[in-house]
Amino acid sequence: MQGYVLAFRPGLRQGTIVAEGGRSFNFVGNSLESDVDGGDIVTFKPRVTRAGQPRYQAIHVRVVEKWSERLKSCQGNLLGELHMTIQSEGALSRSH
């Protein structure tokens, strides 16, 4: 499966992944195959434990894309869109 790291607490080596479809999976540092940060895109194997209520865990977590690299690749497009929006809104307010 694939998802993104919603949160990672380095001191505890615990985190949460949100998978495609919105389901959350918890993971612990010993299931990591590489360093992870919040926002990273990861692949993992899901595991469901049933002690009372079902719990969803991620094992064999591996980073496929760092959030910082993804930000660099889309940053230019987003900044361009923001700039165009600000310019067009400024032009509209001056004409009224």
C-alpha cells in the first residue's frame, strides 16, 4: 500500500500513515526501512490486529518520496498560481 506520513514522533519512534482511501495506520520505528519525516510518501504492508477493536498497523515502511523533494517540484507551479491570483484580484479591486 501507499500513503503519506501524517505525523512522526522521533523521540518515541512512532507515527501515523494515512493511506489512499483515508484509513490511518500506526507504525513504530522498528518497522522503518529508512528515515521518515511527516509529509513523506511511503509504501508499507498493512497488518490488522484484533485485540478488542481492530487496530491498523503499518509494517515494512519505506520512503518513496521525501516531502521536501515533492515541495521543490510543485513549488514553482503553486507560487506562479498564487502570483497570478493576487495580480488579478488586485486589478479587480482597482477597477471598482
